[in-house]
Amino acid sequence: MPQTVHPPFEALVPAWADVLILALALAVTVWLAHRVRSRRWLLVFSLVCLAWFGFIRQGCICPVGAVQNVAVAAWSGGGLPWSVAALFALPLLTALLFGRVFCGAVCPLGALQDLFIITPQRVPRSVDAVLRLVPPAVLAVGLVYAINGAGYLICRTDPFVGLFRRSAPMPMFLTGAAVLLVGMVVARPYCRYFCPYGVLLEWCSRLAWRPFAITAHECINCRLCVGTCPVDAITVPRPALSDTARSGLFRRFVLMLMLAPLVVAGCAAAGWLLGAQAARAHPSVIVAERLAQTPESEMDLHPEIEAFKRTGRTPEQAAAEAAVTVAHFRRGCAWAGAFVGAIMALRLLGMTRLQRRTLHEADRERCIVCGRCFAACPKNVQRSTSNAQLSNQKGDT
């Protein structure tokens, strides 16, 4: 009797269903964060999303990795499945309207890390500022790899996909475990200091139509919410500056403005220098290096060399193709370095802004909408108590 082959579960779920489920999950999270305003229900729903998008769908409904598909399609002019475009765009559109609700409960990577937050410690601002440059670098380099055909680096560096699929090399399991262990004291380390999609979410959330708010009422500046935020995403009131301080801040702004082109140029130069090393991940460069380094007597021991011989090309042609690839990587990494340098320069300039704040507010860019600040706000507690009393009165009648 022939063996019956059962298709994997993920093959049974149509693309439109994946898009619909993601849209519904985002809508539910918006409702929980903006209307219900309950950390408990956000946590419960994040577990549901972790189970579905993480362990059942095995991390394949992934807007984080979809950025590479979009970049390749845009660069090559090829087609892009509508479902991939929708999965990529839906969280960004939601962030543009309501903030980073995707990070709050829908993303399985964030939901998994959120479970391991035990005693979050505040990262020093100088260290935080440096580490926050890693995500844009990962985004830029990942796009260079994808566009040049060297593979999807962002997917390969996902620390949790092996756990979701229950099959991965041991280094991947160990990396995921290490991230979760670090996450016990540094909340959501992957989300804050590595996730490339988070860069795009930050940009969209900065322009949010109705950003996430700690309280639906007027803030009374009690400061109770500050200690509850595990990612240090609550901005505190900033008094008006004196004339002397304003003058010093303006001089610093002029200095940063003069340094900005140097920062961008320096990062671009560093990217160009590192481009040759990055190109070594490309198949053409791997084959050319193997041909140049392997003695003739050992050629048959390497399957990639055997495959190359079957193409009928010469080692000189392989070397020429590798040189072109290296040139492409140098140029791409130079642009990636300039991109990171521009972000660095803009953040340095942002430190000189004359922005006065009078209330405690959730930082539009950095807030991950986890809802931990809800219970600390007296206004929220008062609202919950009033709603409970109103429900009891309706029940009595």
C-alpha cells in the first residue's frame, strides 16, 4: 500500500486567511489598548497570538522578514504576492494610526520575550543610545544581503524561529535562550536593540493619529507610571530653559549640525570597507575563494566545486563574477553606512531640541504598548472602580 502523505498544517491555511487573522489581531489589540486599557487582557491576548503566529504558524506570518521580500521586489522589479505586501504593511498602517500595537500583543517575538521580564533594570542612556543604532544597521545590511542574492539575513538571525519550529541547529537554540535570559533583566532586548522592523514601526508611530496614552484622563504628574515601564519609554516633564541654557543648547545644535556630514561620511566609509567581508556570504564569492584556495588534488572533495565544474565556466570567470559581487556589496554597504550615519546625526541633533513638556507621556517611538503602566495610574484605577460600580448597579437593577 502506498504511504499516505498528509500536507503540513501551514499549507492548509490560505494566504487570505493569514492576512485576515493578522488584521483581526491588530484590531483586537487596538481595542484592548485604547478602549479596555487592561494589562491583563493584553497579556492574555499576547499568549493567544504567541500560540498562533509563533508555535502553530511557526513564525512564518512574519512582517519582520517580509521587509526583505518587499525590498527585493522593489529592486528587481519582480512580482510581490499581495499577501506578503499586506503582512508587511498592516502593522505599519496600524502604527501610523494607533502606535506600536503590533509590538504590544501581536508579534510572537515580543510576546515570548515579555513572559521572561522578571526584574527589568534601566539601561544607562549612553549605552542605550549606542545599542539603538543596531536595528537600523541590521535593517540596512539585511536589505543589502537580500537585494544582492546573499540570502535573507534578517530571517537567519531570528533567535526564536528555531524554538517556534522545534528544529534548529544548537547555536540557534542557545542564542534564543541567551536572549531570553538577558530579557529577564533587560526587557525585550531583541525588540529594542536588534529588530529591524521596529525601525519602521518607530517612524510610523511617531506620526500616529491617536498614539497610545497612559491614561484616558488628564495626567496629574504623580510619577507612578515611570517605575512600571520596563523599556524606559515614558517621557517626564521638562521645565522651560533659562536664556543661558538656551544659548548653550543652540551652540551645541550648531556644532552637531557641522558634525553631521562628517558622521554620515565616516559611517559610509566604514560600510565600504566592510563590504568585502560582507560579500563573503554570497555564493559566487564562496565558490571563487574555494577555487583559489583548494589544491587541484582536493577539488573533488568539495561539492560546490563539483557543481561549478558542471557549469562549464573557468576559475577566471568565477573570480571576475566574485569581483563584481564584491563591488556591489561595497556600494550597498556604503549606502547602509550612510543610512546609519544619518540616523546617528539626526539623533544627535534631536538631543538639542528646545522641547518643553508638562506631562508624563508614553514615548511615541519607543513605547511597545505592553500596558504595564495602566494599573499604576490613579486615574485609570478610578475609572476601573467606577466602571465596576456601574456594572454592579446595573446587575442589581
